[in-house]
Amino acid sequence: MTTGKLIDGKAFAAQLRERVGTYVPAFHQAQGRAPGLAVVLVGEDPASAVYVRSKGKATREAGMESFEHRLQDDVSQGDLMAIVAQLNADDAVDGILVQLPLPDHIDDKAVIAAIDPAKDVDGFHVVNAGRLAVGEEALVPCTPLGCLMLLKDHLGDLAGLDAVVIGRSNIVGKPMAQLLLQESCTVTMAHSRTRDLEAVVRRADIVVAGVGRAEMVRGDWLKPGATVIDVGINRVAGAQEGKTRLVGDVATAEALAHVGAITPVPGGVGPMTIACLLRNTLVAAHRRAGMPDPEGL
Ligand code: GUN
């Protein structure tokens, strides 16, 4: 029985954050300020509050400036748009992230469209999605960018490999497919209407699962030696009464008997997202200042 390797996203993310931090002093020297990231949180969603806190902490640890805007649940569309406009105009702000999901009364598409594409470190603006699609310099969504980094670190050149992306969201699936295509993979996008997903997954050298369905991909679906990136974070009932635990979209323990390597949940893709946010903020800061992109990030 083969035993696959667990890909240590936590360790890779820690290294990436450290590398990002090494570029900050030279930027500060050249520009008289550190790169700055503004995060906007609307309402009190506990999971979002945790993410925002850890983003702020990671930003400061990398030596960058963190600006946090916490707004009431019932903030108006106009007031939120005014804050985005103010952050667009603020030269100390290189990156703007509006934490999703937003309350139902807010038009999230309009909010994202209002962000200056040069500061759109989430890569959600249609200008950045379009640039990615046509292969121009873009800010790329953090989660798929982190997945690609882990894949390249593990596999090296991805050209010619069969990749299956499960999930077609604008945040994960679509940009992930674009990135894999750019690496010359043969890309299949699977989703909730795909027929015989098992057969589609079985031919893949690379599987990226981001659908939010606990352990949907079973171990025996996977091609022997495949590399699996599990983007899912699903909370399920734990072994003990009243306890919960996190699982991915892939049945990890089963998969380890088949795959070459797989990212664990937690500790795989999750830590990469924040590290890539810092990376995107640093890159946005350099581009806005007319400086060349930092190398090797
Ligand atoms: N909510 C969950 N993940 C993300 C993310 O990557 N960006 C934003 N803006 N909101 C999120």
C-alpha cells in the first residue's frame, strides 16, 4: 500500500511570509513608508472576525501597515462605498480587502467593482479576473495562487499534466483553472452538474477540490500517485458528543493510501491564503510605486 505525503502548507506559508517581510525594509527606504493593507469588516460574524484579526496580525508581523475598518451590520451601501472610495484615494493604502460574505442588503458586486483594481489584493475585480484570463499582469485571488505555489513546489513543471478542478466559484475554481492552464496543464472543470465525477477525478494527475462538501472525494476515486489540493473547510460532528472538527472536501485518510501527496485540513491551503494576501499587498505596493515586482514570490 502506498503512503502519500502530507503537504505542509503551514510551513510553506511561514516561509513565504518571511520572504515577503524581507522586501519591506527596501520598500520603506525607497518610499518613506511600509506597504499598507486595509481590511474592511462589516458586522460581527465570528468566523470573519477571526480571519480579519489573523490578517491584521500577519500584516504587522511582515512589517507592513494594517488598517482595520469595522462597520456595523446595518451600514448603508452608500457609507460602505464611501469608505472604499476613501481607501482608494489614500496613498498609504496599497491593498483593500472587504471581507466576504457581506450582509444581504449590501450589493457585494458593486462594492468589489468600486475597489481600485491596482489595490484589489483579493483579485476579485473583473479587471483582474479579465487580465488573468487573457494572461496579462494581474492581481490573482489568494487561495488559488497559494494552491498553485504548493503544486509547483511539490511537482516542479506542471506542463502536460491532467488537472481536474472541482468547483466553479469566482474565488477558487475559475481562477484556479486559469492558473493551471497558464502552466500548460490539460484542465477539466468539474462542478455539481458534472456526470460521473468519480471517472473524471480518476484520470487526474492533479486534483483541486473546492466545493465545500465534507469528504465528498473518496480515496479510491484518485489516480495512484496523484497530487491533491484540498481547499474545503467543512465543520462536522466530532467523535465526542458536542464536539466538532474540520474536514476537507477529500477523505484524507483514505486518500493517503492512493495519492502521491495531499494537503491536510487544517494546515494545508488555509495558511497559504493569508501568506498570499501579504504577497499580493507587497506586489501591489511595488507596482503602484513604479518599482519592479519583488523577485521569487
Ligand atoms: N471570506 C473568506 N475568504 C475570503 C477572501 O479570501 N477574501 C475576502 N475578501 N473575503 C473572504
